[in-house]
Amino acid sequence: MMAALAAMMLVGCEGGKRPDVVVAKCWTELAAGNVKAAVELIDVPVGEEHLYVEMFSERAAKLQEVGGVERVDIYSYDEGKTEARVEATVVLANGQSIPATYTLTKKGHTWKIVN
């Protein structure tokens, strides 16, 4: 819980500098309906941004239907120079939990979610 709270507090200050913050911010943006901002945190092939916005718009709508995201619990992350792995559970407002492991890649100075 403390890791999730810390990640959420760092979202505004650190942007894409830490992989755990990127994962939390992506979910937060989706839950708020800020689909374009969420897609900017994903490693999207050039020219396919509109496809991802469309796909994630559906996910954002479903998130809003269940009341959004209550919190993102970050359990661990392993950060290398160009790749990172984040283990997290997203807890929705309806109590449903979505555990997942995310792989991220570093693009310039910014971390992007690969999956």
C-alpha cells in the first residue's frame, strides 16, 4: 500500500523517469479518461497511435463504468539501463483486482510500457 501511495504521489513530479511511476500513471490516466496521455506512456509503433487511442478508449470507458481505479499497488520493480520489469496489482473501485507484470523499455530518458 505504501509503495502504491508513493508511486501515485510521484506521478506528477517524476513523469517517465521511473518504471513503477509510469505504470501507476498509465492506469491513473486511463481511469480519468485521459486516453491520449495514457497512450503516450506506451511504446507505440510510429503511425499507430490512433489505433492504440481507439483500443484504450474502450478500456477507459470500462474503467469508468466500474468507478475507476482505487489504487495501484506496486510490489516490485527491477530497473536495468534500457529495460525494466514492474509487478503491480490495480485495485478497481468495485474491489476487483488486476495483477500483472509489465515490461518497460527506455526511450531516451523516458520509460515506456511494452506490454
